[in-house]
Amino acid sequence: PKPPCVPLPPLPRLVREFVAQNNTSQIKHVIQILSQEFALSQHPHSRKGGLIGLAACSIALGKDSGLYLKELIEPVLTCFNDADSRLRYYACEALYNIVKVARGSVLPHFNVLFDGLSKLAADPDPNVKSGSELLDRLLKDIVTESNQFDLVGFIPLLRERIYSNNQYARQFIISWILVLESVPDINLLDYLPEILDGLFQILGDNSKEIRKMCEVALGEFLKEIKKNPSSVKFAEMANILVIHCQAADDVIQLTAMCWMREFIQLAGRVMLPYSSGILTAVLPCLSYDDRKKNIKEVANVCNQSLMKLVIPEDDEMDEAKPSVTIPAEPSSEESLSKPESTHKITSCSSERASGCHVPLFFPCSCERIQVTLNLDGIVQVLDYHLSDTSIGMMTRIAVLKWLYHLYIKTPRKMFRHTDSLFPILLRTLSDESDEVILKDLELLAEIASSPAGQTEEGHGPSDGSDVRPGPVELHVPARAGQLSSSSTKGLECSPSTPTMNSYFYKFMINLLKRFSSERKLLESRGAFIIRQLCLLLNAENIFHSMADILLREEDLKFASTMVHTLNTILLTSSELFQLRNQLKDLKTPESRNLFCCLYRSWCHNPVTTVSLCFLTQNYKHAYDLIQKFGDLEVTVDFLTEVDKLVQLIECPIFTYLRLQLLDVKNNPYLIKALYGLLMLLPQSSAFELLSHRLQLLGDGPASRTAASNIDYTELLQHFEKVQNKHLEARHQRAGRAEQLDRRVVL
């Protein structure tokens, strides 16, 4: 027969007895049996019993359960991975009872509990998920009540888990971030650089609820940043924002751009080392349409605020000086802040991102920190965006404004980049937008007139030395030595003419080359460009230098066309009023010097030469020129230009000339010159107009004398020489055309 069974005491009572006896070894033995033989058993019913037993053991231990938490928790967490959903639920229930008893004692084991809960948050079984939520709320209450939370130890786990793609796991992570952010004793802001990238990743989740939670979390962080800017690690988060400011998702991009705006205004010059990345992200947004109006507006504020951070001291600051230690911008593999990966255009707009309507703040005291402006990186980004033909108009305008601003604030350093920027700035003159061309001309004018651009050989400074020689001279042709001055003076000898630097003449040469190679640009925008340059620089400089360059132009057809364009501008544009008055009387040596320089180039076009003589009241010489027209090849184009000149005489510009017709006695050569034009014209409306004008001649009191100190015989000889060159060139072109026709026939 079997011996009688002796009933064992219930587990809780047994554990309490061991606690009363302070018998820790027996307590550990009981927990070990429950763990190894039951909770970790192969049989599901044994595992279930083990979990219930561990929970009962914890309840029996009471406040002493903290001494055995590791032994109690580990087997339960193992069951979180059980294939049976009922066992996972019992594991949640068991752990809930263990944590409820231990309370704050579980905090040293928080990371393993968090890790287990983060997995159950995505559990497919609703009962398990419900049980994990109860446990999660309990754990949050414990963390909120305690001041012993190990944030430093928790951050690495949070940084790892925040990149989960599961919606429930993301929701779980965000909920914990919100809880930790709300605890006064926990300063999560110090560790924001560790999790900011992950937060922006979660902001792009498909779930509206998760997006909203993430927006709230980011909004709370932004409020904290504005309250305590001195403790914020702006530099460590700058590149994170640069990346997400280029996101394809509108909400992410708008939120990141709002953060960037606050960072620039709060951190001030601390953000300067990241300017190239910021501009890479911001500039494309400036061309967004109304569908992304919110992003465009915030990007514009970012752009303006960043521009204000550049100061004249940046031009004098030596890059070799030690500056505040700020993390460098990431490599191209780590960030999208390089020019090669610029704009990411998306299609819809949103204003749901938190913190986008926060008030603007002025830079805090950290603006006084000495930082180095990464000018090379900025210029590289600006050059890239200006060269990109697909970029929007507003972006191109912003790029040109940036370059102009840099030339104003940091001219010495910027002129090191001028040689590389010059070609793209010249190409930009062909832009479709007048506003872009205006900004481009402003920039080119600043380059051409800045004292920092003075060099001996007409090239921008290539090293750090500040070489500033005397102004480069723009010489008139050598034959001008026959003027009243024994030596040929540069244009800047005129006291009314501001001194240009060595880039001015280079600019004029390249501008004319561009007009020569791109005739459509000359036809459509040539007059507009030259008129604006006359406003931005000095009309006398512009015309003197262009005339000097055209005098040596080998393409005679282009020279004739260009002279005609310049002459039309000179005679008709309001911007040239002062220059016309200067040439009208030729009272000063400078005005006579300018006339001779213009005349030699104007000889490329006979009719414009006559109009220049009319403008300067050199009527006898105009008559002598018209007498030579009989030896020229009269073409339809020639007669058309004569027709236009007659029409021009009727304009307000030549009012003084028409009044001088009243004094026939003292202006005989004016009358003869006009009759000469009349004889050149066929029977046309212009012929009738001039004929009618000459029929009204009468006597009057006015009289004048021609300008002195000019050798008109030499000028007339020069005119004949230039016209012979044109005639020879036309014959050569005709000969080549005839040879080509023969080849085609053969």
C-alpha cells in the first residue's frame, strides 16, 4: 500500500514563511523551480503554471520582491516570445503583478522591460496587446512618480527602437517619449540629437494618429528649445534638419523647415558652418507653387535669416584661427546636404506640422561665439543651383541675391571665386526672366566696381593677399593722342567717372563676346542689358570701353550691328541723358576724348557716324561724311538706316538741331548735311518728311561754332579706312558664297 499523502502548504504561505525566517536560499530555490521546471518547460500547461506561480511568489514577497526581481522577470520575459498567444497573455498578467508589487524597484531593470513591451506592442493578438497596454500604463506611472530613472542608460535602447517600421511599435515609442518629456526631473532635451532623426522618420507614418502623436512630441520639444536655447545642442541637430528639409513628405519637410527657422534665429552664427547644407535644402523650396505655399514661406524666412548672419567681420576672419568646436557637416554618403542631391520636389502642401506658427525669436547670446564661415561650400551650392537650368526663377533670384550679399559683406574672400563664377553669371544674362537678368547685372556691376577686385593683370586674387594696385586704364586708340592732351588718358581720368576695377574691362570684353556668339540675345535683350548697366555703373565707362573693344573687333558685321545698337541706346534712352549732354557741346577735354573714341568705332556703321556728328553738333564733318557716301555700296539696309535717322531727327532728342535750322546763315553745313540725306533717300515718307522740314527754313539769331582741338581730317581718313575694310569683307563673303554655290552645283 502507498504511504498517505501529506498536503503541501500553498505557495504564497510557503514563501511568506521563508521570508519570515529570512531564508533567502529557499526563496531562490522556489523561484528557480518555478522558472526552470515550469515557466521554461516544454509543456504549455507547465509554463502557464510557472507564470502563475512566479506572480504569486512576487505577491507573497511583497516589498522584498525587489531582491529577487532578476530571477522573477527573466523567465516571464522569455515567455513573451511564446508561440501560444494565451501564454503571452499570461506572461503579461504575471509581469503586471510582479511590477505592481515591486513598483520603483523595477527601474534598474527598465531596459529589459521596455524591450519586451516594445515587442508586445505589435502583437497580433488583441488580448495580448490589451494586457501589454495595462502593463505599459503601470510602468509609465512608476517612471513618472520616481526620480531614480536612468535616462543615460535608456537612450541607446530608445535610439535603436525608434527606427522601427511597425506602426504599433512606433506608437509605443512616441507614447514613452511624451511621458518622459512631461516628467520635470527628466531632461530629455539633452538627448534630443540622439532621437530627432527617428522622430522625423515616424512623422512620415501612414497612420494619422501616429503622425499626430509625433507632431505633438516635436511641438513639445520645440517649446522647450525656445524656453532654454542656451542648453540646446543646435550644432548636433543641424544636419538632421538639413536632411529632412529635403524630404518628399510635405509634413516632414514643413516641420523640419520650421525647426530650421527657429534654429537659425535662436542659435545665430552657430549655424553658419552648416550654411551650405541649409542652402541646399532651402533654395529649391523658394520656387514652390501655391500647393506648397507654407513650405515656401518658411523657407524664405530661413533664407533671409541665414543671410543676415553673414557680417563684414567674416571677410577679415582668418580660417586658420581657432574657432568654436562644432561637428562638421556629414559626407555625401551620410547626408543629402551636398549639391548633387539637392531638391526633392513633391506635389501637395500641408500645414499640420506642430510648431509652424510659433513666434520668431532673435538670436540668443550664442551668436557671439566665433565661428568660421564656410564660404567655399556656400559658393559651390550657389554655383550649382545657378547652373541648373531646371531650377525655378525665384531660386535663381535668391542665389544671385546671396552672391551679391557675399560680395558686399566678404568681398576679399569672394573675389577668389570670381573667375569660376564669371562664366555662369554671363550665361545667366540669357535667362528668360527680366528680374533674374536685373539681379545678375547688379551682381556683375558690383564685381566690376568693387575695390577688392583691383589686380594688376585683370584677374581676381587667387591667394589670400590683398593686392590693390592703381585702377586699370581703359585706353582710347593711340591716334587719340592728337587731341589737346599730349598723353592718352584712361576713362577714369574724368572726375565724374567712378573708378572701375580690373574686372570691369574683362566684363565688357566677355559681354561683347557673348553678344557676338549669341545674336538673339543682342536682338532681344542687348539694349535692356546695356541700359541697366549704364544705371548701375557709369554710362561713360560703358560706352568708352565698348567702343575701345569694338575698334579691334575682327568680325566687322558684328561690329557694325553692335555700333548701331549702342548708337540707338545713346540717342533714345533716358538713362543716357547726362552722357548726351556731355557730348552735345564737347566743351571739356574728357568729352572730346570720349567723342573721338566713339567716333573711331562708330565708323563701322556710316549712318551711326553721321548721327554721332549730329549729336555733337559737328555739322561740317557730318556733311563731309555724307559726301563720302557716294563712294559706298548703297544697300537696302543702308537706306533703311538713313530712313530711321531722318525719323530720329524729328524726335525730342534733336530739338536743338531743329531750332538751329532757323539760323541758316550760321549753320550752312547742317543744311547741306540734311539735304545730303534727302538726296540719298528714295521717294518715301521719310523723304517727304525731311523735304517738308527743309522747306520751312528761315533766318534766326542763333549761332555756334564747332568743337575745337579735334583733327577732323584724321577722323575722316579713319572713316574711309574702316569703310574700305567693310567693303573688302563683303567682297570676301560674296566670293565664299559664290564658291559654295559652285560646289553645290557640281
